[in-house]
Amino acid sequence: MVDHHLQQALDATGPDEHKALVAAYARLLGHRISPEAAAGIGGETQAHATTAEITVFLSAHVEEDRKRASTNRELREAAAKARILSRHRQPAPDSRWARSASDCCAGCGFVDSGPLERPATPDIDRCPELRDLASVYEGAAGYLPRWSEAGQ
């Protein structure tokens, strides 16, 4: 789900400000956003992208969906997308994976065990669940074509 502090800020603003808030929050957390992704969420950009941009892109769009929902079904759909985002995320800052594989998708799990254990999806940008969610927004500003590449 969306962080509590970000949620408070989103609740206090209108839909036009949501994408800029998410972009600012991503920068606060240290995520750099590519110019292509930033075009869809507003705010300043930095020259190099990180793999977190799919989560920033999705967070902005899912929150926008939630705010614009006019039926119970639309609200449930936005809530379901937010739950998927809350599971398929980068490792928690205090986890061992945050130090050794900070760009992995914790929600995809891990393979093997002991010293051979490794993330099933070492690059969150390639998480099949997040790519499926992002496909709904294909064509939206900030959507990156690599998210629809075959062989995810």
C-alpha cells in the first residue's frame, strides 16, 4: 500500500498534484526516475534511472485510480492493485536483501536456500506481476516500452 505519510499528503491534494507528490516522495526515498518515467509523473528528473521506476509509475496511477473511482467495483480494483504493489516491492531497508540485492522483488520470493539462496526476480523492473499491472496503463505518459517486452 501507499506509505502513511504519502497517503496523508495525497488525501490533502487534488488529482492534478498526485503524480508530482509521488515523484517527490520517490526522490525523498532515494529513487531516481528516468526522464521517460518522470514525463508521466511530473517533477524533476535525474540522468540515470533505477529499477524502482515501475513501482513509482504504478503507485501514481493506482492512487489516481483510487481517487477517481466512482463505483464500488472501481474502488475494489484500485485496492487490489495497491495490495499487489505492497507485496511486490523492493526489500525492506532492514532486511539482508536490502544490502545485497536491493533492486530485487521481495514479493516474487527466493530460490534455493542457504548460501545458494537468491531472489527469483533480481530486478524489480522485470517482476512479471508488476509488468502485468503496468500493462493496464500502456500508452500513458511515463509508461516504458520495456515493461511489455516478451520473456519478462
